[in-house]
Amino acid sequence: MITHTFQSQRRMNYTLISKDLRPIAEKIEAGQRISEADALQLYRSNDLNALGIMANVVRERKNGNCATYIHNRYINYSNICVLSCQFCAFAAKKRDAHAFEHAIDEIISAVAEALRLGITEVHMVGGLHPTLKKDWYLKLLRDLRALDPDLHIKAFTAIEVRHLAQRIFRASIRETLEILRKAGLGSITGGGAEIFDPAVRDAICRGKETAAEWLDVHRTWHSMGGRSTCTMLYGHIETLAQRVDHLRQLRKLQDETGGFTGFVPFAFEPQTTELAHIKRASAIEELRNLAVSRIYLDNIDHLTAYWVSMGLPLAQISLSYGVDDLHGTIIEEKIFHMAGATTPQQQTVAALEHAIREAGREPVQRDSHYHHLNGARKRTTSAPTRAEAELACA
Ligand code: SF4
């Protein structure tokens, strides 16, 4: 639904675009795909306003003036992990003081409480746990499903799916996904993609799955009719060319399957990781990355700004740099906060809607596949006061 007052920005204002970028702007206006060389040129450009104008044309062509959010709750069932990715401050070994493992009852009662607040999705990931059994995972999914048949269970990154398949279920990826889906899984998460280039993976997450293995899990899920999101963890040791290569591989799989609903890039949080010497991506870098992603990924409908990482004020600005989704209420985020993020751990529906309206966009609650929820399907909490909403935006 697009408001009557919305003036379409789907035509390019060439007077505001520097000469060297105009050939790319012309391609975008004509609805043509840009090349990897074009994407690299955009990444190297300091003309942030021009990038915003070009990304906005794509964004409004695809999504009009709407900006969505989801009412969801995060659950990290355990941070115990057999791997030790260098960029990760979340994982622990069983003996570590910060190791945790929630009982199924604890998880169910946290989700039951969030359902009373109106969530439509639980988003659940954890470490690669060495000893939890197949029955534990299936009971968890079944008990969540029994809480509310309409609750969407989005769970497990591609590396968790591989871990379950190879070490826990001892089945193929497809069989594992089928078993999980039968127990209640609604979609898999996009995490774990990091940067696909093998040299980067070797330096920041040695032992993790390869790009081909990550892509294969999603390809298999899509071939079963499933949908998923995709991600990129940037702003560490990767080059701009390696970012473009990452986007290229995502666009290629999307051409093949059409199964990605949205793209969610995250800036690396170095503070408490082994890579603490790396300087965090600046606000300009985050906006540039979002704009280039929006322009290049012409076959993925939605671009999400992850406010947990970038903060709600910058996420709000990003609504003019290609973004059409502010992710969700989340309620309890751990992974980025254990790495040093200083943003709040949750947002209210009112805070997200306020941020979207203030940016001149029309807020719309969405489901896990970015479908708009209207009327009875839309769930809200008891309305917080305007003061509460503004506090959460600060
Ligand atoms: S990023 Fe994932 S796989 Fe790597 S150490 Fe952290 S929890 Fe384990």
C-alpha cells in the first residue's frame, strides 16, 4: 500500500550524480543489471548522495514507500561450539565461565511470554553443540510448534544444519532439513555466510563450512520449496573486490532458485574478539555498503538494515539508501552484544514505526517472508507511550 502523498522517486535526478557514475545510473534507470566492475566502482566512490539516489530508485521500484519490520524474538539456545571462529565473541567451550545452555522448558517459557507480547516469529540459532541429541532438537521444535501453530520458527544457520546432518542426525542435508521441517521448522536463517572468499574464511573462521557448502544448504532448502535470507559479515579484513565476489555468488544462486527473500549485511563488531585491532566500519561505509548491495542484488526483493549492529538512528537514515526493512523487535540479542555492540537489545513496535514514519516512509508489519500483515494478522503489544518510543529511538 503506497500513500497518496508519496511522490515516486523512481526516476533518476542526473544533475545530482557525478559524471563518472552516470553510465551506471543510466543502466539502473533502464532496469539493467550492473556488472561486478560497476559494483566495484560504486564501492570506491565517495559520492554517497549519488549512491543513495541510485539505490533509492531500485528500492522504490521494488517496494514503493513502504518500510517493514517484524515482531519477533531471538533465542540463543546455547553458545557452546566445537569451532572457535576468530571473529566470534559469542562461542564458548563447556568449561568456560560464559558458556550457557538453556533447557527446553526455559526456552518455551521465554517464547510463550513473547507470544503474549504479540510476536509472529522466533529466530533461533546457537553454537555447534557437541553433545545435544537429535531428540533434544526435535522436542524443542515440536514444543515451540505446540505453543502456537501460527508462530513461524526461523532457526539454524547453514553451518548448524551441516553440523546436525553430519554429527548429530547422521543423515544427508536434505533428509535433515526434511526432519526439521516436519518437527516445525519454518525457515532457515541466513547467518554464517561471512565473506565467501576462501582466503578470508581461512583467516577469520578457519574450519567453518566453505562458500560452496553454505550455498548448497540454501540451494537444497530452496529446492524443497523453502525460503531463507542471506547475509554478509563485512568490515574486517576483506577487500572491496571480495565483497563484490560475495554479492556475485548470492545473485547467481538467486538466479538459479529465487529462494532468498531478503539480504541482511552486518558490519563486524571487533571490540571483544580476537580481531579487536580492526577499526569498526564507519556510518558512511555502512550506508555505502547498503546502497551498493541494493543496486547490485537486483533479483532479491528486500534489503534489511540490522539496527542491532548499526543502531536505530543510522538504520532510519538507511531507509534513503536502499533499505526497505528494519528487521525486528528482537527482544533479546546476544551475539553482537557479546562482541561489544552498545545498541539496545530490543525495540518496541512503536519505536520501529516511529523511526520509519520520521524517515518519511510508511511502516508496515511483515511476516517472516516479508509479506505485509494487515488487520487481524497484524499483532501488536499494548501501545507504549510516545515517550517510550522516542527513548528507544535515541
Ligand atoms: S561463528 Fe558460529 S561456528 Fe563460529 S565459533 Fe561462533 S558460534 Fe561457533
